[in-house]
Amino acid sequence: MLYVRRAGEAAAKALAYARGGAERTYDDIAYRYLCACPQVPFLAVETLAGRAEQERKRQRAGLPTDLARLSGQRDFLAHRHLVMPDGEFRVGIERGLLYAMAEPGGEVVGRFPLTVRHRMLDGLSKPQDVRAQPTMSVWTHLTDSRWLPLDELIRYARFPQMREASRLVRGVFAGRHHVFVSHRWLDEGQPDPDGTQARLVAWHLVASMCEAVRVAHRRGLHTPRQVAPAAMNMPVGVAGSDLAECLLVGVLREVLDDTSLAPVAQELERVGMDAVELGAAEASDDIGLERLSALLDALPALRMLLERIHIWYDYTCVPQAPRSPEEQGLFRRTLESLFLLQFAGRTLVLLDDVADYLGRAWCSLEAATSLSSTAGGHPDILHTGGSARPSGPATDAESLRSLVNDRQLVIWRGLLDTEVFRLQTRGECVRRLGLSMAEPGDLPYLYDRMLSFAVPHGRMSRQALVTGVVPLPDMGEGKILIPMPDYSGTQPVDGGRPVRVIGSLDGWGGLNLRGYTEERKADPEPPDVTPYWRFPDLDTTGTRQTCHVAVVAECEGEAVLISSWVRRHKAELEKQLRVTFVSGSWTAVDPVPVGHLPHGRVRARPVRADVWVVMGKSGLVANDVGQALCRVAYEARLPAITVSLDHTEENVEQVVGDVAPGAPHSGLLSGWGDGYEHPSGLLYMHLYGHLLQWGASVR
């Protein structure tokens, strides 16, 4: 019992430290919570406050730039094994390296670069091209949009205002690569007063096109890249950046064949990729883009491809004040179609002052939109404080991308506090999120758009706070089936799950915060936050199987949002799934518990039902707690069904096997009493070892 209480104290103390003292911003609470938790070596959540502290430490260390870069490449220079070591281990992925960590302890026992083919990864990879932007699906809505061709940007050597741009392309077209540039305005009247942003964007896109040509020549123009599903779909073997792969798929394959690719690759080989990379590294000093123009004079075949890259940059593609009535109309239409512009074009985020960028409401909205609009969910990140191209393997582009993704976790919780729990006004929410805007009148539009695109991807973390109810199969006679105390999630080597698609269900309403707000506008009652509930069994015919619906959410606000939707649409869901709901529960697995915690406790609860439905975002139902619930239900010989609310097609699946056959993961617990409730929740790393009040026999 004492050991159990100590595990609970880890969560309690982390929460107390995070929230103690004066009122704090959401980001500060997140940083303090993560500092107070036991540290994890990989996949830690990124926060603005955490990044600022890292920068302060770097400055205090005072290392020369070259030494700092070399220090960051330590893992890439370390000894590497040819094969995976024997024994049990966990896997972590960071900056293109796969790390094998011994269990227990977490000591790194092997490092494997994913970009180099070797026998360990050969059997785990499969062909999978990067998904191109679905540009032509929205072309009818963007016939009035304006885009600047890359070759025109190079000719101007700056971003011209719309009135002086002589060759803007109107609309979007197949066989082109469209780029939506998200950036800070560095001056009130001119976003890029010294042309640095223009120089970096031009060099970055040219270098990426060169990279695409080189990859196509080495791997084959129509040969798809290889990815390792078990390693989060990381590329294996010859592969380029996501942007280079997009250019290969969306431009090179559209306009070239193997014969016409050869001269482009040959002239690039004569010039040398090193010359391109060196020029990109010094892009900010290329005044007038004279060096880039001279380089392209030696690459005439490549230059012809650059006109197929079209750029959307607000200062150039939207009329600036003062505007004529006609220009004002175009301005309003463009503002209303911003999401479609990002949907049609792959977003390129320019980051110089990271905290300032993510602290601006418009920039934050564009970053949030890019996570849902960019194919693959990963916008391109360009740190404008340095090179136009990452130099070496130790780039911080991955960290910046993680920061943009993780920032959305914090914003989502602020919106849930405002709309679900009604704890603050919309203005107070924006203030606590640390978002600023030049025009206060923009708040209604910005906040409304945030409601539409705020839902983050599921995020897994061993530091996550688990609250609510963890349902467990009731086997009768006082026995329940439980995950073993040393249970850990499993990822199949082929990346597949033992499931069979049994249907489609439009579950987006379960995550639609705007819809929830509209439905409850006239309802003054607070939401029901109970983590376990029972439904009356109205199926008098007994023809349908009874069902327990287990909601797995990313925080308590999201859990209440989904559970409320399940209750309101119970009859429709029962009809589609052909079951009768008799009980429900929610479990919140929160990597950044900065929002309201109306329940704030966790306990296990026996559940008796014929069928289990595990519902939530796709990443949550397939991993961690969601995976554990499916495995124990399957072990109990109960049909287990997962519903991924963030998908709309083929998102209802039935578990047809164990994710790791032959690996013990559950046991039968006899003599179950009332169980034990942890008053401050548990960290996910402690969940299975301390969830139950041990003392009964386990077999």
C-alpha cells in the first residue's frame, strides 16, 4: 500500500508544483509539470518555456557555434551495432535515429540510422510514397487566389507588393507545387524589410528541388520510398525530406520521364550538390540573390522546373492597405479562404523568434491549421535564424516541428476550459494562452477558426497523467482480468494491427467543439463529468448484445466532450454498431495536464458486457491505454471494437487477434473488493503497476 501511495504522490506533487503560486499561463503550467515528473529520454513534450530555458543554458555554456553543432552530433558519431542486441528493449526515435533501450533501466544499447539500409530494417520496411496535397479537390474555390512563381521571386530577390508583381498566377493547377508561407511581420508596413525571408525561402525551395532530382535519380523516378511502420513510418534507405518527396511526386513525375530526368540529374552532378548546400547555408548573405541566379545559370534544365513552384505570401498575394473597393472585396474573399489555401499548398513555417511566432494569434492559427491541412500532418519548418537548409544530421527542425505540434495540445485545453467547462471568457482564454493580436477586433474571427482546427493529434507520453476510470472485464465470481503490473504497449514489426474493418462511422461530432458549443448555447447546466455511467437496458427483445463503451481521451475536457456526444447520440450509435449500450466510462491520458481537472482521480472498475467498444482518436485507441483495453477484452474472449473519431472512412474495426501473440500481458485477479482510488491520478509510467490495491492472488 505504501508503495502504491508513493506512486500516487508523484502525480500529486507534479500537479502541485505546476499549479502552485500565482495564476500562470497554460504554457508555464505545462513546463513546470514536465519538470516535476520523472524524466523520460525520448518523445518528451516540447513547450515554449522549456525551449526558452534550453536557449538560456546554451547561451550560458558559451560554446562556439562549431562546437555546439559537433556536440549535437554526438549520437551520430557514436559506435553503431550491425544487428539489434539480444534481450528485451524499448524503442525510441529521434532525429532520424532508432534507439534501442534496455529494459529495465532505459540504457541505450544500440543506435541505428534509418536512412542507411541494413538487414535489421530491410524486413520491416514497405513502399509508401509521401501523400501529395489534394490541390485539385479545391481548385474551384480558389480560382481567385494569387500565387507567385518561384522564378519570379528569384528575379525580384524580394517579396513584392501585389500592385508591383507583374506575373502572379491566378488559381491552382495540377503538376505544380503550391507553398503557403506562414511568417511573422517584422515591420508594421513591411513583413520582410531587408529581404531575408525571401532569400531563405528561395534557396530552401531550390535546394529542395535539387534534392528531389537527386533522390529520383538514385532511387528511380517512379520507385516509391521505403518506410518502417514499426518506427512511426520513418523513411528507410534512399529518401529525401518530406518537401523533396512532395516535389518528386507532385512535379517531377508529372512532367518528366526517365529519359528527360537524366539531363537534369547530370547537370546537377556537374555542379555538385555540395555547391547547392553551401549556397543555402549562406542564403541570408546572398543580397539580391546574385549567387543563386549564377548557380541557376549553370542549371538551365532545373531552372525550367522552378516555375512550377507557386508561393502564397500574404504581402504579395493579398491587396495591402489602402485598398480600392475591388481590392477590399478580394481581401475579404481571400481571408475567408485561408484554410483552403493551406489545404491546397504545403505550409512552410518561417521561424526566427519561436516564442514570438507561436505567441501571435494569426501565426498560431496558421500553425494549427497546417497540422490538419498538410499531407501527413507535418508542415515544413525553416529556422530563419540560420541556414536555408539543415546543416548535418543534428538539425533542430525536428524539435521545432514537435514544438509546433505540442503547442496545439496546450491551445486545445484552453479552448475546452472555455467552451466545455465555461471557466473563462474567450478573451481570458487567449490571454492565458499567451496569444497577442495587433487588431483586437480580429478576436471573434480568430477564435472561431481556432475552434475549427484546434484538435491535436493523439500524443503519447510516459509522463502523462491518467485520470478517470480504467474498465476491466468482470469474469464473474469476484474475478477480473487485468493488465499485468509490468505491462507495456507493443508495436508490431510490420506496423499493422490485428483488426478487421467492419464499417464506417462519422464520429467527428465527438471532437467538434464548435458543434458542442452551438448545441449547449441555451443550456446553463454544467456538463456531466462522471467517469462511469450506466444506461437503462431498453432492448426488451434481447436480440442485441450488451455493450460497454470505453472512451479514451487526451485530457478530461476531451473526455467530457466525447462522453457527452456518446450520450446524446446513443440511439444512432447503437443502431450503427448493432449493440445496446449498458454502461460507459472515460479514461483521460493527459501528456500536459494544464486544463481543468473536474474529476482528477483514477481507479479501476469491473465491467460486465457482451461487447466492448473503445472510442477516441486513432492514436489513442491503438496505443497505450486503448491498446491495453482491447487486449484484455480480447483475452476475455469478448468482441472488442475500436472507433477512431478523427477518421470518417473505415474507422470501425474489430480486434481479431493479439498485437503480440505469445507475449503474456494479462492475468486473472481473484478476490476483488472495492479497489483503490488514487486521489490525484497516476502517471502513465506507474499505471499498471499501481492501479490496483495488490494483496489478492494473481495468476
